[in-house]
Amino acid sequence: MKIVLSFFLLKSLTLSSLMAQELDVERLARTSLEQNIVHLPQGDFLAAGAHQFGSLWTRDFCFSVPGLLRLKKFSLVKNQLNYLIKNRHDDGLVPIYADSISPMIRVAVGSFNQATGLKIQLKITGQIKPFYRANGTYSTIDANFLVLLAAYDYYQASGDEDWWQEKQSDFLEIYNYYRPFIQDGLIAQGSYSDWQDSAKRKGKTFFTNLLFLDVSKKYQFLDKEDLNRLSQKIHESFYDSKTGLYFSILGSPQISLDGILWAIDKKLMPQTDQLYLHLKKHPLWNLYGAAGFATYPSYPKSWIAPQVLLSGLNEYHGNLSWSWLMAYASIVAYKQGDAAEAQRLKSFLETLIRRDQTINEIYDSPRGFHAYSSYLYRSESPFSWGAAYVLEMQKIESGKAF
């Protein structure tokens, strides 16, 4: 009897310890996200990070919206969406970011701090202004789609019917921005224009066209026949029969984790169960023991932006692992009913988070998953986008529905 009681006591203590560790990670994710909230006269906004990415990046905000909504930050989400919708360019393009100074100055100061060991801080103050081109040169291709998806998530979570109906014409104009980019049924993008903006990625990409399909489906901007046609076009254009996955860029051998996870999660491509099984066999999932790095094989050096090479980030969207992708891989595994793999990936990422006591942006996969650091660059932390996905990951085995 004493042996049985001792066993149950030990099991109870172990479970309590595991729960405490999970709560600790959830607290760190929540804190990381909340630390990047910027309080301005125009209301609350979310910055991408605390240092070189301290600007109000549209892309990072949109990917962080599910985490913000989980924290009940409804007014912040609505305020930032309203700002982006109101301040779109004449052609319908939403800002790529907003700031009270040039975001390029902010990035340059971050590099200077890394090189010198100084800690110069540039806070967002006063009136912010919108910017429409990264580095003053490149328009973003995914921001409009991401704003529409964030708006949809906000409406679903808040039930803000008046706002939703009021913005319908704005949503259509934001969507119609893409019409000039459609070539033979798919969107063709310019260089350095999606979230993998360290690489040229010019032309038709899997992930951007998945966003096109996802938005068109959620907003019913295309009828059922056109949606089926678009889905089939994406499948036929990007499918790789050798791996059973999808190429990242039309005509190039790279395969990226982002689009594959998105296709499985949103059930946007045929036979997503088989797609998940093929992904688990691919180097994207198992090369470094934990899924999370962006692209395999890596992009040619000639594709990488010069300033990225200078910063030592030629593998930024290659073999460096991202916190958001690591968390997303765990979430997708769980949704696919692969609980053991989901928990393995979750535990691995949580170990890194507890070690660093923050949510880092990128980890050096080939060298022990340390927070990435070079002479001019250090992994952004706390990183909003990653923190939001870690918060979502905490739903695993918590009894909360995804």
C-alpha cells in the first residue's frame, strides 16, 4: 500500500512540475508579447520587437493577432487594423510599417549596438507615419492579405458586427490591390517582397498564392468554381511529385516550411494528411532534429540582399530556425493527431525558451540552437510574432480548442 501511495505521490509531483514549467513558458510568451506593446496618443500598437525591429511592422502584427486576441487585446488589434486600413496608399497598398523615425535608422542603430556593445534605445514617440517600401525600395506583397486575415480573426473573436460591416468596402479595395499582379491565374511578386525578404524570391511563390486562396475563401471574394480553379492551379504549379510537397518558388528547387504548414493547417491543398506525412520525411522536419528552419535547400548566395550578407544573415530564411515556425510545427502536428510528435517539438522549444527566459526570433540550428548572433546582428527578443505562436502552442493538451 505504501508503495502504491508513493507511486501516485511521485506521479502527482511530476505532473505538477510539468504544469508549472508550461505555465512558466506561457508567462514568458505573454510577457514577451506585452513588452512590445507601444502606448501612443493614437492608441495602443504592437511593435515587432524591442530593438532593431522596434517599428510597427504590419506583417509581424498580423501574424501576432491570434496571440493578442487570446490575451483579450481587442482594442489594440482594432486600433492597429484601423490605422493600417485608413493609411493605405492610393493604389490600395497598406503600410509595410509605421514609426516616428525611419525604420532604417532603427535597424542601423541595432547593428551599431551589436558591434560596439552599446545599448542605444530609440523609442517610438509622438506622431507615427506610414512607410510603404522596405529599405525605401521594395513594396510588400503579403501585407494586404495578412491585414485581411487579421481582420477576419478579429471579427471572429470579438463579434464586432458593426465594425465588420462598416469596413466591407475597404476590405474589397485592399483585396483588389492584387489585380495587377495576377499572371495566368496566380500572383507574381517582386524581389524581397514577402516575409522571406532576405532572398530575392521574384515571381510566383507558393505561400503568397496560398494567402490569396485563403483570403478569397474566407471573404467569398471568389465563387466556388473560381476557388476550385485557383486551388488546382496552385497545386499543379508548385507540386513536387518527388517529395510529395510543394516548391516554394515556381521554377526553383527550394521547399519552405511556412507554406507547407499553412496548407496543412488551413486544409487548402488536396490530401493534407498525406502532405503532413511527406513533410515528416523531409529534411525540413528532421535535418536538425526539430522542425523550424525556413527553407531547404538554402537559397543561392546571389539571391541574398547585400545588407543581409553584410550582417552575417545569409541563412536568415535558410537553415536558421524561427520560434514561430517551431511553434507552428508543433501545433500542426497536434492538429494532425500526432500528439507524441507535437509534444516532442513543444518540449524542445520550451527548453530553449526557459534557457533564454524570453522568446527569441531565430536560433542557430546547425550549432546547438543558441539564439543567433553575428558581428552586426543578434536575434530579436522579445519577438512578438514568435511569442504569439508560442501562446497558441500552449493550447496543446490544455483542453482548449484550436
